[in-house]
Amino acid sequence: MPLTPTQMCGQLEAIKTSGLKSITGLTRKMSMLRSLASLLELSGDGIAIPDASALLPLSLINADVYTQIRAGCTDPLTGQPLLPPISGGNLSALQDTVKQGYQALLDVINSHPYGRMGDLQSLIDDLLNQASAPLGQAIGSALNVYGCLDSLCGGANVIAAAPANFSAAGQQIEANYHKTFPASGAGDNVLSNIQQSKANQLQNAKNVFQNLLSS
């Protein structure tokens, strides 16, 4: 039995309502993540990232290093070394102390707000992957259906499940989606270029300290 014009408009409205709901949810989540990224960036700007450029790998903390440190650490009154002469136990103790210091600096990096800021991108990537199939149906070919709805039904609200100004509301939601996720893919990024640079700087520092501890 062929559909009546009212039934056809009702089916199209149901499709569009579902698609617009998905679009609205995704754009809201993106906006929330971008706001959170700005807050994390602001809180992280006042926390220095440890610089490992002057540090040695643990494997190079040897007798020569101990001797140099001992020679540089003297009593200001007597000029005598504050560290005891080199021995296996003393060297091991120095290595353990240096390792603890490196780990403490790595802990500072791991708790830095820039790190959590950098993790936000993976959240939106996961959301996009999870939503790819339904959004592909709702946004891809269905945009043609939306256009059909507007032209065939004139924005009528047959099933009363959408705003009275259904056509205008749908166009605005679609515009918001395309603004947030442009075809170029640039809109898929939660972080700005500057924020991403800060997150990369922190990740690089983390890699350096992990290498210092493992080498």
C-alpha cells in the first residue's frame, strides 16, 4: 500500500529526528572536551616541565661521577669532602638516590595537566569511531533525505516529535556539525595547535626520563 504524503513526511521526520539527535550529542561532547582542554592548559601553564638535558642515564652514574660529586661537595669551613670515599656500597647508594630523583621528576610529568589535556584527543577519536556507523547513516546519505523532507513536506511537523520550526532547527544543527567537523578533518581535533605543541613537549620529556631510568 503506497504511503500517503502525511505518512511519508512522518517517516522522514523520524529519520531526521534520530540523525539530529546523534549530531547534537557529538557536537556537545566536542564542545565540552575543548572547554576542558582550555582549563587544563591554563592550569598547566604555571607548572614547569622538568628539563632532563643536563642529566645522565643511570648506567653512567659510575665511580668517576661519584668522585666528581665528592670533590664538588665540600664543607665550606674545612674544605673537606662531605661524602665518604668511593666504595661499592656508597656508589650503589648514589645510584639509588639518583634513581629516586629521576622517578620523582617523572611523577611530576605524569601528573602534569598537559598530559591529561593530551589524552582528550583519544576520547573524541573513540567517540567518532563508535559513532561512525550510525552517523554515517544519519549524516551521510541521510542529508539527502533531510533535503527531501524540507522540499516535500515543507518543514511540516507531522509527528510532533521535533521543534515547531523543525526545518530551521535541523539546518542549524547540521551547520553546527559541519562547523565542528569540517570535511577537511581539521575539526576532529580537540586541541588547538598550541595546545597540541604543549602536550607533545610533555610527552617528549616523559620519554626522555623513561629512557634515563631504563638505560
